[in-house]
Amino acid sequence: MKRIRILLADDHAMICAGFQKLLEPEYEVVGSVRDGRALLKSAADLKPDLALVDVGMPLLNGLDAGRELKKSMPNVKLIFLTMNPDPDVASEALKIGACGYLLKNSEGDELLRAVRKAIRGTSYVTPEVAQAMEQSLIRNPNSLGRPKQLSDRQREVLQMLAEGRPMKEIAYILQISLRTVRFHKYRIMEELGITTNAELVRYAIKHAIIPPS
């Protein structure tokens, strides 16, 4: 029987090594990557059945990378692993099409349970997060979901600006002109009604585009 192929995406090598050791007796870990862009490239090459994805990764965060991955490979299963218990972030992960949302302080058995459920076509959310999602929905049914006013490209630029990357580096990574990066920054700040780089960073943290430092 063909073993399920799993791709790991986390910017901490030790975490990936721990997940690999936990999973390999039962599954085939086909690779590990350190950022969202590498996840998209490796997934296209390795064709995993399931990806375990950290929410807070450099260059392209896990949510945006997962969204792009589901567009190009709709059958791949997604499980997000994070330190962020925010119910809005968890809700966004499920809207993307994730089968699981786990906190990194979960026990190893919980991760294995989530993987098995994903393979069977069901979903799993860490209980404390699931409870917080339910309470948040009751309090404000319109609060969940990512901001709609930014395009995918704007979110990419915003993430790298919030990470402190120079605009020339952003232009090189995205293969666009410096003038285009400057235009995106101007439009982002206009759309969000903010005027400083510090406000950009705070917005990116609030919406899980980058993790808190």
C-alpha cells in the first residue's frame, strides 16, 4: 500500500526534525522547507499528499502560501501548526481549505490524530482553539476572515516590508520593478489608512501576515 507523502514547512529546522521523527514510522516525509515560497516550489516538484505548514514563515506566510497551494494543487491536504491561538487566524485557515489547525505545544499524539483525520477527509482543530472560534463567532459573527481590501500581491509586498526587507530586495524576490514595489507600498498604506512603517508592522502582526517578534 502506498504510503502518504508529507511535506513539512517551518522556518525552524529543529521543529521540522522533530515532526519528521514523529511521522516517519507511519508516513513518508518527502522534504522540509523554511519559507512559504519554498513550500510552493517544493510542493510542485515533490507532489505531496499532505503539507504541515507553519503559519508564521518568512517571505510568504503559511496562510498565503497555503492559499496559493490549494489553487495549484486542490487535492493536497493542509494542516497548519502555530503558536497562535487566535480564532480568527484558525477560521481563515479553514476557509483556505485546511484540514487541521494545531498549536505547537500540542502532544505528538494530537498531530498524528490530525493527520489521520485529514487523510480520511475530515478536519481537526485543537480543542481550545475550536472553543475560542465558537465563542468569537457568537460574539461577532462578521469578525472572522482575512481583510478583503488587499490583493495577494499587496499582501506579499506588505509581508516583506513588515519583515524589514529593503524595497530593492523585494523587487528582486518578486521579479518586479522597484517602481512597482513603491507603488504597491503607497497603495497599501492608502488602502489601510496608515502612514508609518511601524503601523504597517502592527497591521501585519494583527492579521497573522508576520508572527509577533
